[in-house]
Amino acid sequence: MSDYGVLLAPDVLKLERLLPGPLERVWHYLTESDKRAKWLAEGQVDPRIGGKVEHRFRNSELSPEHDLPPPKYADCAGAVSMLGKVTTWDPMHQLSYIWNEGSGSESEVCFTLEEQGEQVKLTVVHRLLTNPDDRLSVAGGWHTHLNILRDVLEGKTPAAFWRVHSLLEEEYKVFFATASVVSK
């Protein structure tokens, strides 16, 4: 399993990670604010279809390095809020929600969990990424956030978010320019 995301369609990104289980533990890191804050963003997820999703990102604080964002993301130096709405709620298996609701550039993210022995396969599919710059940012962002989740679950210290994200965004720029859409 490659850590790199692939395009299932020009506007659909898919990433996978094999994580230490059990399944319930990974689910809690997707749905509970205090646990999600360690790898993505704090904020409530109302456990029902139509429920409110809140994210308060503090990417600079996801590792002890507390790095600053590059100039392109200067407006992300502090807390950044984002709202969404739950579209799928299937505990321990699948969570989907509208990403960046009300922004004019809404998309949808879907998390699917599958047990694989003592590990859990997490699949993230982010749809409706119509803007190429957003697609690059999202690819680098999910890749970095999922690496941090794996580090947290394995008890490792994560690398600085912005340093890693900047490198990955450049790699995805080259990768997407030469890659073709893959089948699901």
C-alpha cells in the first residue's frame, strides 16, 4: 500500500493507510474532538446524518516543532475554522461529510474503516475537488495528516506539519501532472 494518494477521477482523490487497531480506537480518532485534535482538527461531529461537523485546525501545533506555514498559507498560522455536515454515519465502518460547507468550494470527504487482522485499513476519498490548486493542497494535506495519525497511533513523534506538507505538495504537483486516473 502506497502512502501517496491517487486520482480516481479528475476531481476525486483516494488515500489509504494501514493503522494499528483495534477498529474502535481508529473510529474514536475520527469522531472524538480531543483525539482528532492530535492529528487533524478539534471540534464536534454530531453522530447522525445531517449532523454538524466543526473543525478548528491548528496545523502548526500538530508536532513539537510548531513550524510556521509557508507564505502561500500565511492565513493558516493560527486556528482555522471549517464547518461541514454529516452525509454518512455508520459507526465503526464509514463516516462522510461535506467539507468546507458554505464556502463556495464545498467538497465531500469519506472515511472507510476495514479490519485487517490486528490492523485497520483507513481509506479516505475526497470528492468534488474541481480546483487544481485545491486538489494539490488537499492531497498534500491529507497525506501529511494521515502520516501524523499513524505516528500518533504508533506512539511516535510526528514531523512538522508545514515542512512535510510543503514537500508533499510539490511532489503531488509533479505526480498529478504525469499520472493518469486509476480505477477504483
